[in-house]
Amino acid sequence: MVGARRIKVAIVGAGIVGASIARVLSRFEGLEVHLVEKEVDVGWGVSKANSGIIHAGYDDEAELYPNRARLCVEGNVLWHRWVEELSIPVRWCGSIVVALNRKETKFLEELLERGVKNQVPTTLRIVDREELKALEPHFSDEALAGLWSPSAGHMSPWDAVLALVENAVSNGVKLHLATEVIGAKVRQSRVIGLETTGGFIEADWVVNAAGLYADRMTKMVGLDSYAIRPRRGEYMIFDKNAEPKVSHILFSTPTPTSKGVVVTTTVDGNLMIGPNAQDLRSEQREDRATTCEGLDYVWKSASRLLSRLPPRNKVIRFFSGLRPEPSGGDFILRRYDDLGGFIEASGMRSPGLTSAPAIAHQVLKLLEDEEDESFESKDRWSPYYKPIVRFSPLPIEEKEALIRGNPSYGRVICEEELVTEAEIVEAVKRGATTIDGVKFRTRALMGVCQGSQCMHKIALIMARELGIPLWKVTLRGPGTEIGLGDVKVLLRKEVRHP
């Protein structure tokens, strides 16, 4: 960095895109980076509930969606390095788009042509019915052909966000949780900071990575150049013991609104099917309901891909996620000529997760171009992150060694996922202030019982570690407390003597 001037950057939104930008910018001297998130934890917006798929890059037409087409391919390549540096669980299992009739078989050729045009770096090819069965024995007899894409993968999106944010914070980024942006200050056609529920944050640059609310952030700085429409997708998760499972990521043939229903096995070993795609009204940006119609569509679509699905009574959870569909269709990644200090990283619908690392590098380039200089790397910047030690998958010798060093590894709290007290305590130390925060850091409550056997135990540990009364422990922040208060005190207040 030339000179001693310190550049303050405020990133709005701590989802996969905002977290990736924070990590990339944390590498450079002279940048003071603030990551601002309205939720009480990171990754709780769009990033929490999506397929977690690292796409290969054959789907988007470069002529119509140049940012999506280019950044998806670049992001896939970067993720191959990032997951190693950040110890993010991943399955590089490849994906198959399945054709169930002659019309869909012809469309595979179009997808293959797009992949070649988009410069997907691994060999894409169309495989026939015989090879499909060799790749995935559980394919339906309706399957005629498939587009085989070896570079695709599957990861846990919340593990990715947590790793990115913790790595960024360890490299100097300042994280502001439960801090909602309520306005922006503009002076002489330049954004100079954010008004938030936690006070004013001065900034030379504001990066808009606000997901479903990005268009509202843009309006706060006086612009009205696009609109975000929420698009809901519903999913089903099966018990880990449910069979059959699949070895690859299986896609239906894409539609104009969706990449199609997916059948995949998560990095934690659960079969997952979904999503559908339903456009909602602008005011439904928090509507994460599941519907009989949507789930029935997911089930029927997935059933066409496989010879059979596990029994319905093996489904342990339904959930839905929301995607920010921009009015123009493509990712919005730009500066404005008539407004300084503001960068858009918005409209990040699928393949936003795949593209996130490449989006972050593009934001860096926009900053360097505007500042007319290349930033200098920090001497002691570290790309590495160590996650919480997971007790469950360890060999018995390592489990015994952990227990000898810390007896709380010997106290199992979540029996379904074999999560110990030591892991829950570590999650709280790393920033979990809610039961959901512990869940996403440890997998507690993600088993068949979905927390019915262990939630109260986790709440007791959290109350102790946070130094708060048990009834003030929340599921996901204020308004979701697990209790009303001290029952005896409440009863005394309610007693009325004649």
C-alpha cells in the first residue's frame, strides 16, 4: 500500500458472499474491514438453507448471464484450494444431469456446449444409459443419458461461512453481529458510512452483499437500479441410516427458473432431495414455510431420478430456503459512475455459493482500480482455519486421548450425533450465543430426534458458559427464548389473595 492512508471498508451481510469478501480483503495492509450482519450469527440468511453444491459451470449462458457464467467456473477452481486451507468438509463427487426422454437428451448437448464455451476446466461428457448405471446403480430405468461433470462437489454451507468468518476475524476483520443497517450517509455524491442499530460505522467504501435485502440497501444510498424477488426452495432430509444413498450429485434437467430438483448425499451422510422453485412477493422475504404442494413436487421429481427413495418415515426434517432473484437475472457486481464509495455484490442467486470466492476477488479488483493502486499483502496473514474437533468420527484411540486430556469429551450430550460437552463449550467460546449457533457449529440437534432429547442439556451448558439464567437462552436470538422465567417468581407475582 502506497502511503499511510487507511481505507475503511464496510461489508453489509455475513453470508457466503460477504464472508468471502471479508476473507480476501483481510489479506491486505491498510484496509480496515468491518463485516456487518443483522442476525445474531453469521450465515443465517440465504446461505443457511441451500443445496451446498459447488457447481461445475456449464449451466449459465455467457451471452445472457456473463457474470454467472464466468464467476461460477472461477469460483469452482478457487474452492478446490479454499476447502483445503479452511478445513471445510467437502465431497468432490461430481454431478450428473439426467435426461429422462429424448427432448431432455438433446438438451444435454446444449449444456455440454455451454460448458465448453464457459471453459469448464475438467472433461464434461455425455454418458449413455449403461455408463449411468455403472456410475450410479440406483438410477431409475427411465434414465436415458446424463451429462457427467467430474469437478462438481458438495459441502456444508454453514461450515463454509463459519470458517470464512473466523479466518477473516483472526486476520483483523471486525465483526458486528445483531447490527442492522437502517440508513446510509452520503456526502457530495459519495457514501461515507452506515447508520446502524449499533451506531454509525464510518467507511470509505460500502460493499453491498445484503442478499435478500440488497435492493433496499441500494435504495438507502439513493439508487433504484434493480429489484430483488425472493424465490423459495423446499427440501427433505433423510435419516443417516436411510437407504438407498447416492454417490454423486444428481440433477433433473434444468428449467427456466431452476437447476432442477437435486438428489445428493450430504457431507454428513444424509440423503437430501430438493429444491422446487416458487417465486414469492417482495414482502415475503422471510417466508420460509414448507408446503404440502412443494414437498410433494420435490418427492415426485426425485422419485423419477432413482429406482426408489427411502420410505417417507425416514425423513427427519423439512426445510426451505430463499434465493435473491435479481430483476436482471445476472449477478450485480459493479461500481456506480455517479456515486462513489459503493460497490454492489448483490443478486447472488444460484450459483452464488460456487461463485463466492471469485466474487470476492472481483470486489478486490474494483477497489484497487478505483484507488488506483495495488494493495500490499500482510506479512503475517494466515489462510488457515482449524474447526472444532468433531468427536464422533474419530478412531477410538484418539477419542480416548481426548478424554484423558479433557474429561468433558467423555460426556455425550447429543446421542444421535455423538456430540460431547467439550464440543458445545468450544462452540460457545467461538461465538455461539444461541442453540442454533451451537447446532451449526457441532451438529448437535441434527439427528433423528431433532433435539427432543438433548436441547435442554445444551441449554443448561449454554446458561452456565454464558453466565445467564436458563430461561434467557434462545433458539435463534431475541424473541425465541426457551422459557418465560423463574416459575416460582412468576407464580408469586400472579397469586392474588382475597
